[in-house]
Amino acid sequence: MAALAWQDWLGFAGAALMLLALFLLLFAPRADGRARARAALGLLGAAALLPAALRYFNPPLFFLLVAWLLLNAYGLFRRPGGA
């Protein structure tokens, strides 16, 4: 097995952040006021995965990460209580 590059380690960290954000979304109380924190975790996780996705370019994964980035950026920067 070849040694892992920095992009791989950053990708592991990003995947862990994305999974943590999803776990919190699914299992944390809905009205706890932490929606922005979960969106920030998802945004940082997807951003951390991008270098690995670009190193081993895979179009479906790249599309998923860009969509995840955009959706979490929307959740992070939208007005509270607004549509």
C-alpha cells in the first residue's frame, strides 16, 4: 500500500466532519439552535475533501461535494427563520 498524501489525510478529516454534521442533523433535537454549526461542519468537511477529490478526479464525487458545499453555504448564510 502506498503512503497516503496530505490530500488523503485532509479528506479523511473532511469525511469525518461531514458525517458528524449528518449525524447531528439526524439525531440532535431540531430546535436546538445549532443549525448554523451543523452547516459550518458540513461546509468545512466538504471543503476539506475537495483536494482529495481533485487529486483522484471523479466527476460524481466532485459534483456531490460541490452540491454539499452550496447547500451548506446556503444553510450557513441564510437569514434565521427566513425562507
